[in-house]
Amino acid sequence: MSAAETAIPETATAAPRRLTGGMLALLAGLAALGTLSTNIILPAFPSMAVALDVPARALGLTLTSFFLAFALGQLVVGPASDRFGRRPLVLGGLILFVIGSAICWAAPDFNILIIGRVVQAAGVCAASVLSRAIARDLFDGEALARALALTMVAMAAAPGFSPLLGSALDTAFGWRAAFVLVGAAGILLAIAHLTVVGETHPADRRRPAGIGGIARAYVELARDRRFILPASAVSLVLGGLYAFFGATPAILMTGMGFTSLELGLFFAATVFVVFGAGFAAPRLAHALGAGRVARAGAVLALAGGLALAAGGSTPDIGIFTAALSVFLFGMGLVNPLGTAITLQPFGSRAGLASALLGFLQMAMAALATLLVTALPLPPTLAMAVVLTGASGLAALAFTAHGNK
């Protein structure tokens, strides 16, 4: 592939479609399945540790292994979908995810569970990365921002409500029930993809590419300011979100005495903050411009991190909740609008662009969750440092990008 072929300035898209409820549900489901399959098992870690005869701390490997396989798999799935179409990659990925869920359900020991988690991640990464590529195939401009915003609103229920659901499943049926549920969700999404959307990347827009060509395309994309600045900003803020998920159980359960049910209810309540931001994002972008609103969202997220830091190492629940609500509202503006800004210039290579964006997001998630546990600080202050640093860098990236 020549350099000219790997340059990615196109803004062309497939014939636009109207955003229907069925399409929104499908895009949200594809985007949320990976997060659902991770967060739903968090409340079951104690019972999983007992059943598999490992220390509870070792269960963190189920997250690390998942994130790594997820991040690397996207780099293959994205360009493969640009070459062969979205449909075979989505369906193949969902089938692989269901197989991985079955391995986890039947796992007789910890090592087999980790293998199942890697298989799960290798499959579900296709659903996540291609949900964005499919949206880019079908929509453009403000319509793309609206589709992504509504998708993020819908998928916010996955990280918010899944710990509560996981706690209920663990109590009623045992920890293995969570893998049955997510496997069934994968089957339903495969059926929905066949009936609701189908193929969105037509054959006349596909290009053959070897490994060398794909590598050059990734390098050129990473050097393109139109991509790397907003992609970095979105990834940094989402890294802060994963730090919040990783640190909050210890803060609330160990530090404040919350039960697992109360923790699940707390996560569920945060969904409504993200809902509000997701509904506001397309309206604000229409009035003020996507770039301005995304920058404002990063500044809000920064303010939330600073407020959390100001609360000290042992803030009361009111200060903790208020600070995180400000961060989450800012994150809810940055995520859909920053994603739309990132993908907008790269229509015919939406799979490749979405794959690199997804890789950056998962890499930042892994780094943020590592930092929030490794920093020699109380959990609340460690989370405040991660949220503040990530949001501040995101605001700088959006400012350097200069998109209005």
C-alpha cells in the first residue's frame, strides 16, 4: 500500500440513515458488552476467590488480562473490517465472546478462568470497536455526534447498573450466573445485528492491505493532529472513569462501610449524571460547536478532580458524590463529542481509526487503574490525582486541536 493510499483525509460516508430505536439499542449493546462483562463480576470477587481457592487480590488479573487482550485485538479487528466488511467481524467476534463466556462459566480453576477472559476479550473487542465504525459508516457531522451521544447515554447503564445486577446474581445463583447472562446477551446482539443493520461498509469502499500497509496506516494516523489530539483527550478522560470504577469499591466499602448492595446502588445512581450529559451534548454542540463543548467537558472533569482532592483523604459522602458527579458530567460531554471529532475526517477508514482509538482507550484504562492502586496515597487522594491529571491533559489536547 502506498503512502497515498494510507493517507486518510476522507469524509465520505455511506448513505445516511435515520437513527431508529432498534439501531440505537444495537449500537449501545455492541459498545457496552465489554464493560458489562467486566463490571458485572466485580461484586462476586470474594465468592470467586473462595470457589477457585485464590487470594481475592488475584482476581484483579481477570481485569488486566481482559484489558490487554481487548486493546491488542482492536488493532487487528479495525483494519480487517475495513478490508472484509463489518458484518463478518462483528458476528465472528460475538461468537468468540460467547465461547469465552462458556469457558468462564465452566472454569474449574483460576487459570482456566483467565483463559476464558482472554477469549471473551478477543471476541468482544470487535463489537466495541465496530460499534463506532458502524456509526461512522451511517452518519456524518451533527448526526454522527447525536448517534454517538445517544449511544453513550444508553450504554451508560452497563457500568452503572451491572455491579448491582452482578451482586443480585451472585446472591441468588452464584458467581457463574454472570457469565451465563453475558453469553446470552452476546447471542441476542448477534441476532439483532443480522436483522437490524447488516453490512454497513460496502465492497466498493474496501481496500486490500498487508501487514506493512496496516502498520504504516496506523503510524500515519497517530501522527495526524486531527486524530491523535482528540483521541488522546477522550482516552485520558475515559482512563479517569476506569480509575473511578477501580478505586470506588475500596473507598466506599472499606473506608465508609458500604455493603455490596449499597455500592451497587451508588454506581447505579451515577448513571443518571451520564444520562444528563449525554442528552445535553448534542444540543450544546449544535448551539456552540462540538469542539467548544468537548473542551468545556474536559474542564468540568478537571474541576471534579480538583474538588475531590480538596476534600482530603477522608471526605464525607456528600463531598465525594458531588465531586464525582461533576467529573462524570464532564466525561459524559467529552466521550461522545470527542469520539465524533476524532472519527469525522476518516470515513473510508473508520474501522482503522476506531481501532486505534479503542486501543488508546484501553491502554489508558490499564494505566489509570494501575496508577490508582500503585500510588502511595490514600485511595481517595490517589483517585483525585489520576482524575485531575487525566482531565487536565485532556483539556490541553482539545485546546491544541482547536476544533470549534
